[in-house]
Amino acid sequence: MTTVTVLHPGSMGAAVAAQAVAAGHEVLWVPDGRSPATRERASKAGALAVDSLAVALDRSSVVLSVCPPQAAEDVAMEVAGHDFSGVYVDANAINPQRMKHIAGVVCPGSVTLDGAIFGPPPGGQRTARLYLAGDEQAVGVVEGLFKDTHLEPRRVSGDIGSASALKMAFASYQKAARTLAGVAHALAATHGVGAELTAEAETMASNILSDPDYLPSVAARAWRWAPEMEDIAETLRAADLPTEIADATVAVLARWEQDKDRYDLSVATALAHLRGRGTASS
């Protein structure tokens, strides 16, 4: 049995805690200053309340930080202030630069792992993945915490920052796509064509992110798509809807101007051209 401290049991943190409890481990949490809702979640998860963070850390060999991303450094600093020397897993949705800062500056005394959770809060019929990067032995310890549970640990190739980069890459699409869907439906509703938009959307392929091989064809057509996006921006503006996503899309498509009708581009080259002006080589 491993003793783990979870900071802090929100909806995701409590679900993660419950998986560790189900695997036979002792999970601690610190209720001081936490809301009644948090207390209820922790209790249902089977986490044990302790008097202070100092007590929790003294008893634990692993700390899991699952908190709002804006609080990641503050939570890490609290732990570091108690000279914790075990395994510290930052499983928050933060950028690689922040993750490296936490590992190298905020928590130099602990073995820090870069973690990223994908999927819904695990439990019942729901499963999630915990990607981990960093010290191999420490990753093995965390893998053992969730063996045969609904939270599946997965090792990421690369060092500290790579799991966070994976999360940023996925979320950049996931969050933006859902936001864009909201704008699209609002525009369609303004013009009374909401039902038609939904019907047309049902014919679309849903594997856009999982099939990058189509991206060279996007680059090849960017010269035609950019003016269309400018018209879309004008349509949104006339409906008093936000145009920022459309304007940003025009700016991104501009990076593929050099690739007009070049359907023979490799995926690697198309992606490279997004990083800068690049070259016209394939």
C-alpha cells in the first residue's frame, strides 16, 4: 500500500483519488479552507482527512496535484515549503514552460513528474488516461497506484514538459473546436438555418484530429480559404458575433500562402510552414 496526498479533490481530483483508493492505497487530503462540496467529494472518494498539509506530506510518498491550472505554481510552492522529497505529480493543464519551472525551480527537492489527464473523471463506465513524463522509476511508482483501475497511466516519450505539451496540443483543438461550434450555431440561429446546419454537420467526418494526412490539402487550398474566412468574419460582424476566431484563421492560412495548389507536400512540411514562413521545399 502506498500513501498518497491528493491536492485538491475537485471533480477530477476526487475521481482520481477514488481510483487509487479502489486499488488499495491510502489517500489523504487536507480539508482546511475547503468548501462543503469538496468535503463531500473527498468523503465519497474514500480519502482520509488530515489536520494539515505537513501531516499529509509526512505520511505520503506521492503527491498528486489536480487543481485549476492557474493555481499549479501556488500548490507546488506549498508542497515545496515543507521540504517534500517524494514523488510530486503535477497533473494540471499547464504549458511546458510552466511545468519545467515547477520541476526545476519550485520543487527542486522532490522527484517531479509531468502529468496530463485525458478523458472524463474516471469511474463507473468512464475511463481516463494519465500521461506521465520524467524519472522512469517514479513513473513506475505512479503506474502502480492505478493498476487495474479506470485511470490508465501511459508513459510519454520525452522529458519534463512533453506530457504538458501533449495536453496543450489536444486541448488547443478540443476547446477551440467547441467554441467555434458555438459561434457557428449562433450565426445559423441568427439567420434561421440552425436545423439545416445541424443536418449538414451530421454528414461531416469526425476524424479530423486523428488523421493529419489531409493537412497538405488544406495548405494547398489556403489561398482560396483565406478570402472565404474574411467573408465569414464580415457575416459574423453583421450578426454582432465575435470575429476573432475567423480573423485568426485568416492569419494562420496566410502561413500557407506559398503552398498554393501543392497537394504533393508532405505532412511534415505543411506543419513546418505553420511554425514560420518556412521554405517551399517538400
